[in-house]
Amino acid sequence: MRNTAKKVARMIASLLYAHGVKEVVISPGSRNAPLIVAVERHPGINTRVVIDERSAAFIALGMSNAAGSSPVALICTSGTAALNYAPAIAEAFYRHAPLIVITADRPSEWIDQDDSQTIKQPGIYNNFIKGSFDIPVETEEPDRLWMINRTVNDAFTLATDGQPGPVHVNVRLADPLGQTEHIDDNDSYGDEARCIDLCGNSYQIDSDCIANLAEQLKSPAKVLVLAGFMEPCGLDKSLARMAQQPNVVVMHEAQSNLHNHNNDAFISNIDATLRYIGPELDERYSPDIVITLGGSLTSRMVKEWLRRCPSLRHWSIGVNDHAIDCFRKLSVRLSVLPAVAVNALADCLDNQKLAAPTEYKRHWLDAKIKSSESAEEWARLSPWCDFKAVYKLLQALPERCNLQLSNGTSVRYVQLFDYSKAARIDCNRGVSGIDGCTSTAIGAALMSRNPTVLITGDMSMQYDIGALACTFIPDNFKIVVLNNGGGGIFRFIRTTRNLEELQRDFVADVRLPLAKLSDAYGFNYYLASDHTEFERVIAAFFDDNSRPSILEIVTDGELSALNLRKFFETR
């Protein structure tokens, strides 16, 4: 067979596969040509071509998340192409997604010498990666190839060792770049492509430590478990066992991917529940211990409320390289995988004699029921606006679909209602930017047989419109665009809603001709400008799998913001 003449490129392709990478997203270029040839001709690697590097990186992020955080690789050419990866790499860093970012580069002697597409690439992502590795130009020296092999192994291992995350491998390639040569079938990637396996990990749990912590969780201590965004990791049953304790309540956000929605002690609509109990500190609801799992929380309300709770002790469970003291009450860091830690705590609590139920738990369960009823009643009585539209949309979702949410109001509206029809829910909450939401959703859709539904805003949609140009979008991919005339969240939040510059500089009227864009990019298009139109088209929208589809829901932005403010001001 013929392959690239660059041994380093063949080595990288072989080691990608050996380290579990089966999916590579590439963007066209000349400096990265040897790398493209090597991965394209590797029989175990599947490639996707995305011209826009920013979209490419978010697509890879979505693929990695949907594949259970399996590593996905990116390959781009030199220069500004590498800089376009940066937003998705930052998101991957805070979402702990193991992206392997491979950037082609000129030989070091040509940097800053007015050669085209040359910038200082090593270290360009330093604040948002687990490690940066600069691979020199290969030579025939055996020690050089041995060193390159060791370095590439270190890089690929680092992506998944400990807390997963992105790594950067900058590969310097000298001309000629397009040469291929005949390679023996038994040695197509060279002896230098030796894989170094890493076995074992440090996530052992100390039984005495767990027993001591479990002792502190006994009733009458009031315990609140709070889960942010997570990959599905089998926590449901262990948390349900903990929630059987008479003094333990579990709160979780939609992106936590916990599915015990019908469990009496699980609260899945945090903001609606906190709105019901009111902003005042009430001893009936205040926990003594809050246990956090997963990533950052969307709910600003719960963060501010917990910061004001007196005598609160915060336990953080998860493998992090630094303390996360979001509530300014951190007392315990349990550096263990959440599934391992929660299961061990549940085992200890199972062996304890159950105490009598506490009023603490009863108050929370009562608030959960009444807040859910109140939110649904508000939606039913609301005029046509974002609040009502999202409520109706969640009711109409296909069972077991995968739900992707953009940042802004989309993710916040969903968490007010019952979202249990979704098998999985994801949102770019690592950095919480609106860029790349569509690309990330497309990447996730590629890795699932279930239909993937993206709920996004008009501003987020416009920001990532280039993602629609991808040629491999699945036919069962759905996009719902809440078109409320710009950045709807700015009409709601206190920071901007009363400013004179609101409309021009923050809401920023969006030009988004979705009907024409749908036609241009090969999407089926549906429109709902009011409740009647919504009811007429929603079933057809979800049933239509002939091509990917877009549903544009048009609402009044001012009315939507006013309705949401009144909801939170009314008890």
C-alpha cells in the first residue's frame, strides 16, 4: 500500500488508533497534508471533513461527549487555523472532554521569517489544555524518532488519564509534504509507532474516610445533594439509595443526566422550586451539608441562596486538580469519581438504622410538587411567548431523544419544566458561551441513533450558522430556533434590561432568514408564529426524517422577557 512518506504522520495515526481514537475531524490544508493522508489511509479510523476549524472543533467536542468521553482527534493546518480551535478547546477543558488537538506547523527556523501561515503555535492554548507537546521535524536519527514516539504516547495518554481533557500536539513538518511511498503491509506505520499503555489509576476510596463522612450524614443532619452537568455515569441508582434516607434531598440540573425524575426526593426544576420557597432564608429548607457533583451550575439562584445559608458545610466530590469553593463554605474535597464515592456512601448509609423522617425533607417535597404545578399552570395561562413555547415543545418531544441546549434563555427555560422524555441532555456549560452550540449538537447527533433535538436562540443560531454547511448531518437531526428578535436574555437580566442601549447594543437585532437558509443548506423548514401554528406543525416536524429539519418559533421578545420576570416575582 502507499502512504505518506512522513514517518511521524504514520506514527501519529497508528498511536491515535492504539489509544482508542476511532474518530478524527480534519480541516483541509497543505501543511497538514501528511497527517490527513495518514489518518485517511488507516483502516481503523473514521474521518469527517469540516472546512471551518471553529465548527470542526465544536463538532469533535459533541462527538466526544456523546461517545461517553471517548477521545476524538482534530487535525488542522498551520497559522490562524489553529487559533479557530480555541473556543471549543476552552469548553472541552471545563467539560473534561478528551480532545486530541493536532496542529501542523512549519519547522521552527521558519517562524517569524515572513513565511506564509506561520505563527508561534506551541503553547497557544496553554490556559485551557492539560498539556502542550511540540513535535520537532523528523530525522533519520533513531533517537529522534524514539523521542517523538515517547512524547506522542505521553500526550495521548494525558488526554484520558485522571480528569479527562484536551491536549495539544503541535507537529512540525518540512517540505516536501505531498510525497507518498510504498509501505509494506506488515509495517505500514513503522516500528516507531510503539504504543505505551497506562494501567491503573489513583481513584481508590478510603473506607475509614467514607465511614466517617457517612456518619456525619445521619439524621437529623439536613443533607442536600446538588448535581451539575455530567456525562451519564450510572449515578442514578446510588443517589436513589441515598435519597431513601429520611434527611437527604437530591437536586439536579437537566445536564446532570440523572433520570430518577419520579423519585420523590429528586428535584429537577431547581429555579422553579426556589421561586416557590422565596428568596428569604428559611430554616425549614436550609441544609447543614451540601454535596456537589459534576460541573458548574446553570442556576444562579441556587448558588446565591447557598452562599447565604448559615453554618453550611460544603463537600465537593470529583477528581479536580484544585479546590472548587463556589459557595465559600468548602470543608471536604473527596477526590474520587462521583459514581465510586456515592456508591460507597450509599453502602454505608444502607447499613445504618433509618431514623424518623425529618420535617426538612417533607418541606422540600411539598415545595417540589407545588412549584411544578405552579410552573405548568403559568405556562397554560401565558400568552404565546418563550415560556409557553418551551413548555409545549417539551411535551411534544419524541421519547428517548437526545436534547442539546444552547446557552442564554434556552437552557434556563427547559429547567423550569418536565424534561423527562429526553434520554440525554447536554449544553456547553463548561464556559457557557453561545458560540458552537449548533456544531456541538451536530457532533453529538453523529454518534447516536436516537434523534437529536437542538433548542437554540436566534442569536446563538446566527453565531454558528456555518455549521449547517456540513455535508454529513443526520436526517433525524432537529433544530428548534426560538426567534424572539435578538438576545432575549438581555431583556431579562437586571444588568442590561433597563439600559438605554439595550435594543441596539445587547439585543442586537438578528438577521436570520431561516426559511431561505434552510432551503440553501438542505433542511426542511417549519414555522410556528403562534400557538395554533405550533399545534399544526409540531407532529410533522418531529416525524419528518427525510432530511434534517428546522422549526422556527417566533415570539415577541419584550412580552417573553416580561412574562418570565413576572413568573419569578409571583409566588
